[in-house]
Amino acid sequence: MLGNPRTLLAKALRGRYAIGAFNVNNLEILQGVIRAAEAQRAPVIVQTSEGAIEYAGMTELLAMMHTAAKRASVPVVIHLDHGKNLDVVRAAIRSGYTSVMFDGSSLPYAENVARTRQVVRWAHANGVAVEAELGAIKGVEDFVSVAERDAAFTNPEQALDFVTRTQCDSLAVSIGTAHGAHKATGDITLDVARLRRIHALLPKTPLVLHGASSVPDDLVGATHLYCTMLGDCHRLEGAKGIPDAQTRLAIRHGVTKINTDTDLRIAFTAAVRETLIEDTTVFDPRKLLGPARDAVQTIAERRIAVFRSKWKT
Ligand SMILES: [Zn+2]
């Protein structure tokens, strides 16, 4: 069934669990994610980035997601991830997304407020929820000094002003997560003290964690094993994600939507690579992508277990 993002996130906030938001680029990933949510009896958010839309088309992706949502036995939210182009955001609002993210985090503060406010007006007039972002979500290595890192992270007082002025429904915060498979070189510790301050000032605003994949060793190991057999194994060296314990801690302090993309990509690739190397006679795309779909389901179920959204439909 199609889920209402506001109701689902409000319930998650009260119940101290998070809803998994999984990036979808094709049919197999979508099916893997929906099957995982149904197996866990968990509400789920399927989201497409501007990149996914460029790759597969908004109309095509929406048709697949709507069909899947309607047939699913659990609530499914259809979300636009990292909308930066206002034309794409507006098209998403008009076309049937139930929720959109407007990412104005790289803009000067006043402009982020003004554009987010505009998107909120368009979206709310169409019954669509808005996620906004304040603070830069980058790799830890991108910061030269502690002061620089501090400046990029979400400022709690500014977050309160931002949500009050924009009336956005949920807020993506920067507290030490990073996009991609290489989130840090050393240990990862999220700035939970900052998160607690934001949550204390905005107790009713669902907070969103981006760049939160776990990059599990066994999956990275699987891609390594098979790429070693190909004689080229550098791409995922040093890959590192957010430890599950850190994610659980964030959920205790207002985080109710957690994005996962990298973990799905790694699982998908490991499965395709395994099939291609284990059986060089395979040339049926279904035999390549079927196991990848199963791998996506497995990792999505693992994520849902960490988020504690099992049985929360
Ligand atoms: Zn993101």
C-alpha cells in the first residue's frame, strides 16, 4: 500500500525506530527492497536520485514504484532523493511522488531557506511531504581541521530557525556520516552530542541520516574475492561504513529515516560478479540479475533489523 510519509515518520519518532530509505535504480533493486520490507513486516521508503531519474526516466521509475507500492502488503513511501534541480523537484511533486527532498545544503543559508520554503509551498499544496538539508554531508577526510568539520556540521540553533522558517517536514543533518563506500580512514564516531541538541530543539521533527551505509565486511570481502580472481582489486580497498552501534545510537536521538544506497550497490555487484565468474556460460540477464535481487533483499533485511522497524507496519 502507498504509505503516508508524515504519519509513518511521526510514528517512528514516537516509537524510537527508523524507516529504511533505499535507493532504487532498476526493477531488481526495487523488488529486492520491497521483498525485504514484506519479509520483515516493515514500512519502507523507496527513493530515486536525480541520477537514477537520468538513468531510467522518472515516468518509468514512478510506474514501477507505484505498482510495487500498491501491491505491497506493507506501507511504501515514494521519495525523491537529493532534488537539487527545482524543475525535477516540481515534476516529482506533480507526477506522484509522495515525498521529495530539496537539497539546498550547498547554497548560502538565506537562499537555502528561500528555496526550501518555495518547495514546501508547492509540495504541501499537492499533499507531498518535504525533506530538507542543512549542513554539508561529506567525507571525514574532506576536512582539514576540527574547526572546518565543525563549520560543515549542522548547527542546532540554525536548524531550529531553518525548520521554523521553511516548515519542512523532516531534516537531513550532518553529524559525521558521508556518502559513498569510503566514509573514513580511521574510526567513525558520529557527533551524537550535536544530534541530541538538534533533537532537543526540534523534538517533533523527524531527522534524516544520509551517507549511513554500513559497508559490511562480508560483502566487501565477497566483491574483493571475486575481483581478485579478475586480477583487478583496488576499487573497494579501504572501504568503511557507519558501525551499526553508531546507527542505533542516532535512532535514539530523533533519527527516523536512514538512507542506504552504497550497501545495495555492493551487494548487487558482488552477486553479479560471482555469477559471471562462477559460470562463464551464463548469458541470460535473468540469471545474472536474479541472484543480485536476492542479495539486495538480504542486505535490506539486515538494515531493517538494525533500524528496528520490523513489525512496525
Ligand atoms: Zn544523501
